[in-house]
Amino acid sequence: MNGIKAFEAAARSGSFAKAADELHVTPAAISRMVHLLEARLGVTLFERKANRLAATPAGRAYQAGLTQLFDALAGLTAQVTAMGSARVLTVGVGPTFAVRWLIPRLADFRKRAPDIDVRFATGGEAAPFSGDWTCGIRLGNGDWTGLEATPLFEADLTPVCAPALARRLRRAEDLKAAALLRVTHAPDDWPLWFKTAGVPGLQPKGPKFDYYGQALQAATDGVGVAMGIRPYIDDDLAAGRLVAPFALSVPKGARWYLVYRAVREAEPAFVAFRDWIVNAAQGKTRKTKVPLA
């Protein structure tokens, strides 16, 4: 391994001297270890020229593969080290879920576990589950290869809008005259609700947004009617910022889950967060009111 590390550093830097500085040995030691490695492999890895060190084709191929392996090893080591830091919690969560539900309740979690260092990684369901995440929050059917899943919420759909607009909406057919706000990655939400409401031919027309959070903010500002999804709308409905003008709520056909790798299951930070968020999803905890400055 010493010879391999010496060769990789020398090939990457193009110098025995620079490799020696990196590995905290002498240039002569680097040269000797590389010679021993070449003898063991039976392959010449460097062309030794005056004032220049050049890798052979075999050396270049070996160095490229070794650098990738060492980078992967460093990443794996960092991941395992982070796992050993029991009080670090990294949550992979989408921006809308974070802003509209999780962050407003974060003060309550911090109150219960003040020694846990909480970190958010954006992406959530749309991003691959990263090896350095402690856990994530995803919308789906609960079946993700390599991940455990704890159910949190049903993802129910119901139209929502500002109170002034809600007063003009008595029946589902009244939506024909309203701007219906759409979310790019959820084109089936409105048709699903229309079908259940008995107006399957109604087509949503209105501004389109990349995220639910943007559409819900536009609805709060009176731009139109958004398709609300739990739990994004819970706080706005409770505060009266948004109104659900119709009693009909339709299951989206997916649920929100807390997802994690089994190897993380016993980490104290994860255990504390899992217990807290399951209780919060069941309404057993409340948002902590933060006084205005």
C-alpha cells in the first residue's frame, strides 16, 4: 500500500518531491517505493527523464484508477466518521417540505434535542439518496431499494385559495372561471380531483410553477386556486391564510415517508429525530411560537 500511495501521489503531482511533501517522507523514499512497486508488478510506470517525470501509458491508466479508488475511500471514511459523530443529523428534504412544514417545527425539535447538530440537504425525493444523509423525506409508495421507510403523512389533495376568492366558489364547476395554478411535476393532481368531484372534463388553465410552494404562495397572494397537498397546507389553513372552499379531499395515491439506511437505525441523533417527526406527523407536537424581534 505504501508503494501504491507513493506512485499515485507522484503520478498525480508529476513529481517525486511533491509526492514526498504530501506523504511526509523524502523524495528518495518515494523513488524507492515506486521502484519496488514496479518490480512487484513487472511493469514500468514512469519514464524517468532529466528534470521531468512522465507516466507511461500503463502508469497513466493505473494512476487514473487509483485516484478514483482513493477518492472513494476518502468519501467512505468521511461517511463512517460522520456516523460515529452521534449528534450530527443530516436530513435530505425537498425545499417545499422544508419551508412549509419542517422548518416551522424545527424549534420544537431543537428544544427537545438541543445538542444535535441539524443539517439540511436539498433535493429530497427528487435527488438520489446521498451516502452522507442520516435520513430523508420522500413522497412515494414506500418501496425504495436499499432504504427503510417509516410512514408519516397521507398526501391528500384539495383546492385552496385566498379567503376573498373562496367566497366566490360554491361548486366545483365554479372553478371554470378561476385561474388554476399548476405544478410542473404534478400534472395529474387537478385531473384526479376533477374526476372525483364529478367534473372530469374541466381543464386547469393558469400559471405553472416548478414547486408546490410557489403555487401555494401565489394562491395566498390571490393569484388563483392552487391544488393543496398535505402537509404543505396545514399551517396556512389553520392560520386562515388559505381556505379550502370544498369539503372534498382526494388521496394522491402516495404517502410521505421518513427514509433511511438500516445501518443508521441505531444512531442516537436519528432515533431522536425519528421519534419526534413521527409524533409531529400524528399531531402530538405543536409548532413553537417564536416571538417577533
